[in-house]
Amino acid sequence: MNKRLEKVREDIIKNRERKKELDEHYRVLLRLQRQLEDEEIIATVRANTEKGMDVIETVRLIEQLKKDQEKEHVYYPAESEVILDE
């Protein structure tokens, strides 16, 4: 068999394995992000209710802050998500 073709096939297998590892790591990071965001929300609600602020006002404030952050965040799709025109 052509050595070059064999090398390419080996690289494909290695890259598939690496992609699986990276995908799992990505999912772990997303879960951690969600957990930290939830903890931040809980801390904010507790702090504001101790100051005498209404819980509903606090939730609205958090929602507004989250919307503002989402506007600032720029999403770059992964290469596999990009749709190419034919």
C-alpha cells in the first residue's frame, strides 16, 4: 500500500480520537460555566435580598445583565458548523 495513503489514514484516526477528547472537554467546560453562572446568580440574589431589595427586582437585574453580556459575546462557529456555498 502507498505509504503516504497509509500515513493519511493513520492521521485521520488520530484526529478522530483527538476530536472526541476535545468534544468531551468542551462539554465539561460548558457544564462548569453553567455551574459558575448559577453560583453567581445565587450569590447576587442573596446579597441583594439582604440589602432589602426585592427578589423579583434582582432577577430582572440579572436577566438584563445577562442580555447585555450576550450582546457583547461574539460566536464563532466551529469548522464543522460552517456551511459552505456550493
